[in-house]
Amino acid sequence: MLSTRMIVGGAAGLAVAGGLAWALWPEPVRVDMATAERAPMQVTVAAEGTARVRDPYLVTAPVTGNAIRSPVEVGDTVLRGDSIVAVIQPADPGFLDARTRREAEAAVREAEAGVDVAEARLDSAEEELRHAEAELARNQALAARGAVPQRVLDDSRQAVENRRAALRAARSEITRAEASLARAEAQLTEPGGRFEPPAPGDCCAEVAAPQSGTVLSVEEPSARLVQAGAPLLTIGDLRDIEIEVELLTSDAVRLAPGAPATVTRWGGDAPLAAELRRIDPAAFTKVSALGIEEQRVRVKLDFVTPAEDRPPLGDAYRVFLEIVEWEDADALQVPISALFRSGGDWAVFTVEDGTARERRIEIGRRTDTHAQVADGLDAGDTVVAYPGGRVSDGTRVAARGD
């Protein structure tokens, strides 16, 4: 039988061994933990966009002339066909160079000579008509007494008609010569000449608004010379707004028309709903702020939130969007911080009875914070977030703060 001394000595030895084991046993690594859970998940494309009027109307000058100071200002409301948005007067003549002036002066002298010739012909025609009328009167008196044959009387009457026609021709020649003189004198007109421009409304072109809406921009409010086709102002309906975004082509190919979007940071308190309408078929090259050439494509979105439920956005207002590329209402997911590469696979450390166990998994879609788990985990599994270099397969772990 064991003596009391032996029993006490053995117990003391076990206590010492247990104390040494406890002292030398490693402390568990304190880690952050997360849970694999099922929850709604969205993969989005974030971008900066611009709110734009869907169908702006560019009003251009119908003729070349002097546009008076703009009768409308930016922000004015105009009505189609009723509101006058521009008035164009005839342009002033240009300055004449020395050769052109000499040619114009010679043309004036030539036209004045033509008027003199026409006046002389008119005097001659009037005199010949008086002579023919007097000859007719004498022949009529002689014919009444039978002194001249009927043929002579007829010839006199014919001569009078011929002289009257010649007089009308001479008067028309006067009119034509005077018109030629006026045209030649007009060639000498220069800015500030005696020919005053007509008053507004007398002969000017008034441009009416082609569409009801708001004046978005005026090219130049001051009076100026404009060429036919020159832009004058832009009109748009601020109630009909769309969104334009320039996306990287690598992002655009993952989207499709009809994709929902959320508009944020537009100035209001609540986000707005939108829907992707169109992706342009052709891209363009744009240099980024870092000097890198990027291929981008324009994407158009429509607001889903009714206009009456959102304050009006103006043309070219900046907005931010998150366009949904993919979504699942019940996706198994873990934080991105729990993932690491093991060989060529993705893996996580699961926590089983206080011990970290490496488990390889398959992931699907990813967001900035979470990854979809396609295989390898179940809902409710606990994983190590931010494992770091101190955690490996078999490491004792404990939740940070416990």
C-alpha cells in the first residue's frame, strides 16, 4: 500500500507538471471572426454621370444678318410658336476697297448717262407723237371734204398709234435707266452711309421658339453679325431629363439595357431610381487625369422615379450612379477580408472548436466587401477575418475582445 507521504509527493508532482504545461501551453491567437450567411447581394458598377435634357432644340439663324440683343435670357420659359427668341435685321454693307470703289463710281456715271439718253428719247417720242396727232387732225378735216383718200387717213391713224407705243417704250426706258442708276449708287453704300437700316419689325426676320420649354443657353446675348446656320440659343424641357455616363468598355460589356440603377449624391436626401436604356455601339478614346488612354462608351439611363417625386435637375448637373450588374436575393457570402489564396484556389480559415481549419472554397461574384460562396461553406460557418501571418491550419484562435 502506498504511504501517505508517497501520495502527497505524487500529487505535488502532478501539480507541478500541470503548472508547467499550463505555463508553456501557447495562448490562442486573437482574431476577428465573421459568419457565412445568406443575404441579398448586388454587384454594381459605380460611375459619375451627368443629367441632361433628353431632346434639346438648337435654334440657328435662318438668314445672314445683324442679330439684335437677345430678347430672352437663360432660364426664361418660352412657348412654341408664340415666344420670339431672336430678331435678325439686314446686315450693313461692307467697306469698299479702292478698285471696287472706282468700278462702282464708273457704273454710276454710266447709269447717269443712260438716264440722259432715255430722257432724250422720251422728249423725241413726245414730239413725234404731237406731230402725228396734228397730221391726223388735218387729214380727218380733209377727208370730211373728200380731199384725201381713206388710205391716207388710215395711215395717219396708224402713225399716231405707233408714236404712242414709242412714247410708252421711252417712258419704260426711263424707269429702267433710273433703276440702273439706283443699283449703281447702292454699290457705293458703306457702313454709316445715308441708307439707314429698317426699324425692328419692318422687314426683319423674327425667330419663334420651335418648342416649348426653358432657355438653357444663349450663345451671345449682345447684338452681332451672324451667318445663316449660326447657333443662337438652346431650348429644352427640364421635366424630361436623362442621365449620360461614360463607362469603361470593360464595365459596359457586363451591363444590359433594363439594368436597374441607383442615383446618389445628386443633392437630395433620398436616392433616386433609374434604368439603363441604351449603350452606344461605338466607343471613344479618352485620356484620364493620370494621362492614361482609356476606351470609354456612352451609356444612357432614364429616371424611374417620377418627376413630381424629385426636385428638378438642371441640364449638365452631376450625379453619381450604381448600376446593377448582378443581384441575388439569397446569396451565401463571406467578407472579402476572410479570403486568401492557397495554391491556385481560394480558401478561408473556419473556426472549429476554437481551432482554425483551412478550407478551400469556390467563389462566384464579388463586391467591394463580400464574395459569393459557390461551394465549400454552409450558412452559419464561422470564418477568420483578416487572418494574417499568425494564423495557419491548426492554430488555436479566439475572438478578439473575449
